[in-house]
Amino acid sequence: MSTVTERPTERPTIDFDQYSQHYLQHWEQIAADLHATGLPLAWSDHHDGFWVLASWDGVHEVARDWERFTSVNDLDGTENGGKGQAIPRMSYRLYLGESDPPVHTARRRLEVPWFTPKALRRWRPAVERHLLEAVNEVIERGEADLVADVIVPTAARTTLYVLGYDSDDWQTPAAVAHKGVYVPSTDPAYPYAEQAEMRAVFRDMLTRRQAEPTDDLISALANGKADGEPLSLDASESMLNALVLGGFDTTIASTANAILWLDEHPDEWARLREDAAVQANAVEEFLRVWPPATLLARTALVDTELLGVPIAAGERVGMWLAGANRDPRKFPDPDVVDLDRSNAREHVAFSAGPHRCLGSPLAKIELQHMLAAIPALLPDLALHREHLERYPTIGAINGISHLPVTFTAGSRLPVEPEA
């Protein structure tokens, strides 16, 4: 059980550490307990102190009001003093995610054309092809690690393909992304060295695309301008880094958690596969109930109030996306998985406001296709839950490392060549 206290003369407090084993095992109960107080906002002393915000309305308020709550990570002290979007604070700045409008808006426009409805129609065949190719690597064996062998390469290769990165060179960035989401940035084990090596590869790629551009997102960043000014190499590399690493474990975690639930509800899985409308809404509900990302932070720029509680300038507000998705004021019976929930798509799994994840439509396409196709591609699928391995902490992502499965072995499947 979580420890939540509220005293009339002091601010409400909570023992909340998203990297703790207590959080890993009890986060759903922590959310229920915080909402039960009637005030889904409390102060945690962990990670230098921050406000835990679990209100759906409150998350939207903070996410939209960048003049009160900044995303900036002012590492050199030359801007507004913001401490970035990660708790604990990162020593590496994400130039898109950790900027405010109008700078953020101008940079984001460079990425928008790759995530329009027209672009998504182009990426869908890539999702289908990458899943088939992953399945072909295991189909003759009759056994596999569903996460490591099937879901990870499908999501990783699709992300890289969209960017214009060699989709066959997915294993190194996937490994770097994986480790970085469950180890806090203050831990000596955090993969700073591996990330630095990966970023050096990105910088080399951007430099080459600047000299010889092609029709891809990497070239758009390499040669892009924001408000008429060319992006610096630091900025373009940071934006590429966020696209690569942010597109991996989020989709992987959502798919794996959904499959675990569907396996226990075979009638619902059959309904999902047969009805496109159910399929689309189910993805939204899975994202609401098990959002891949845990928490995104803002820094208060002024003394202000939130849900009637005083917030001091310089204090951090952690928008607890998982908690806001369990807000009973917005989602009645929030712990119940309801594939027909009428407002499921109003979840904040991808944040809200100007920073709402641009790649979320691509992630949903990947989720929809994998959840519908995997049972058909791997007939008589049996999950061996006794060997399931979750991330050692939830930290940034509520993920699963390994999920062994068996199925009826078959012959390799035909794959359409890349267009």
C-alpha cells in the first residue's frame, strides 16, 4: 500500500519513487490511493523533490501552460532555469522535448510531414513487412521470445525505416534504448557511454545527409531551419536521438502488456481481430490502462497554484501519466479494461498540449497490426508466464524484457519486397 497523507496546514505528501521496487509492484494501488484522497496532487521528497500530479485535468493544464510550467532543461543557466522533462534531471538536453513554444513549434514542424495521414499510409506496409520478417526468423522452431524475437525487431526496424536509417542495423540502438529506460540517470549504471557512441553515429549520419540529402527525415533534420535559422548539429542530433530511442520501448511495452491481457481474455482477442472498430478502440484502452511512459516533468516559472495547492517557482511538477489515466473523474471504473470505453482515446499516454507525442499515430498502427496479426501468424500461441521478465524498474517505461512462447511450427511466409 502507498503512504499518502494530507494535513490542513502543510502540503500533501506521498512516498513516490517511480524507480523503486514498491512502485514497480504497487503503482496501480498508489494511483487509486492518491485519487481516493480527493486531491490527486502530492509532494514527493525523492529525486530532489517534485509534485506528483495524477489529475487528468491538471495534466492538461500543466502541459498546455508553458508560460507557467516550462519544459526547458536550462543546463548552462542562460535561459529560464527550467530543469527539463525527466525526473531525475538529465545532463543531456533534448532540444525538441525540452523547449517551449515558439521555439518548440518551429522545430516540431520539421518532423510533422513524416507523421501525416498520407505518410502513415506509406509506413503501414513497412510494419507488416517487418513483422513478417521477424516471424520468419522463428516460425520453423515452434518457440520464441515474443518480445525479443518478434515485437522488438518489428518496432525498432519500423522506427528506423521511417527515419531513413538502415532498418537492418537495429540491434545496437535497441539495446541502448532498452537500458536507458529503467536505470535512473543518476545511477552509475546509466548507459551514458553507450548513448554517447550512438549519438556520434547520429552526428556522422547527419553530416553526411547535409552534404548529400535524400528524401528522409534524417535529411530534413540535417538541412532544416527553425524560424529561418539552420538547426545546429547539437539540436538535430538531439532530435534524431529522441526519435530513435523514443520510438522503441514505448511501442514494445504497450504491445507486450496488451498481449498479456488478451491472452487471458481470448473472446476479446477474437473480437478485436474480427472488428476493426473494436481493434482501434482497444488500442486506445490499452494505452490508457498501461501507458508505456510513466511521468513527464515541468518546472514552475512563477509562484502559482495547481488544483488549489500553492506551487513555488522552481519546483518541479511530475505529470504522472499513468496516474492521470486512472483518474476516476475522467474514466469511471478506471481499473477496468473496457475495450468499448467511449472516451478511451482521451488518455494522456502520449502526454498533452504542444508536446503531445508526434509519433503516436505510428505507434498505434504498429500496435493494431501486431495485436491482430500475431495470433494468426503464430497459431496455437501459448505464453509461458512463469518465465516472463519485466524491467527491473518501471522508471520511464512500464516494459517487459522477455516473454517465452510456443506455437505450432510452420513454413516461412512470403514477404512483399520493400517498395
